[in-house]
Amino acid sequence: MTQLKHLAAMAATVAVVTFSQPSLAEGTKDMSPEQQNVITLIEKMTTSFEKGDIDTVMQTYEPSQSIAFEPGNPVSDSTLARELFHQFRSVSPKFTYSGHEVIVEGDLAVHIAPWTMTGTDPEGKPVAGEGLSIAVLRRQPDGSWKMVIDNPYGSRLIPAAN
């Protein structure tokens, strides 16, 4: 049954990509200006977080957002999200993306990127993690982009990745 669900998900993905004809790119090469704007926002969020600038991190999200700080448990409360970003900052994380895929359709975009993270906990012990970031963004009235849904644990449901 799990294999059937996996095949159905793959078929749906192929159908969406084939029939919607969105703007699609991998890496940062050959991206449209809108795709590059999405990447710029993701980079702004990541570098701000690494610097501990949580105010700027929160500005990369819409006020009504959903962020998965842990698998399967998204947070929509901005005050709690800010607090969790401050707590996670205690491991001094450094992120690396191994590529980016951006799909833009109208005023919506999806950003997909494999990531790795290294850091050090407050006791000096090394910390590491990895995953697949999947973020949904919406174009704002001024033409900029902001995240609405941010799930850095997108790979957790893929059998081969677990």
C-alpha cells in the first residue's frame, strides 16, 4: 500500500509539472527574475538566522504563517515562532543548500532545497542535521515574496530517505 501511495504521489507530481507549465529551475543558473527573487528571500532568511537577527527572519514570513520546527508539528503563532527561532539559535547553526528548485505560478511559489546544518550546542558538543526544505511563498502587493509555509522536514515521508 505504501508503494502505491508513493507511485500516486509521483504521478500527481508529474501531472502538475507537465500540465501547469510553471517557471522551473534547479540551482541558481538560468533562473527567471521571479525565481531569483524567491532564492534571495530564502538566502536572506538563512543568513539572518545564522547571524541571530530574528527580527529580519520573521520579516521573511507573512504574519499568518506555518513553520515546522519539528516534523509533523507546524507552528502558526508568530510569537511562539520567534521564541523557537531564538531557542534554536543556541546551537549556532550554519546551513548549506545542495541545490534549489523554484516553481513559480502566478503569485505563488514553491522552493525545494536539500540542506545540511552543523552547529555547536551550548555545552560545546557538535550538532548536525539534514533534510529537504519545502517552502510555499506568496507574492506581496509590492512585488516581494514572503513565506507562508516552511517545512524543513519534507524528506521525512519519503521511504528511501529514512
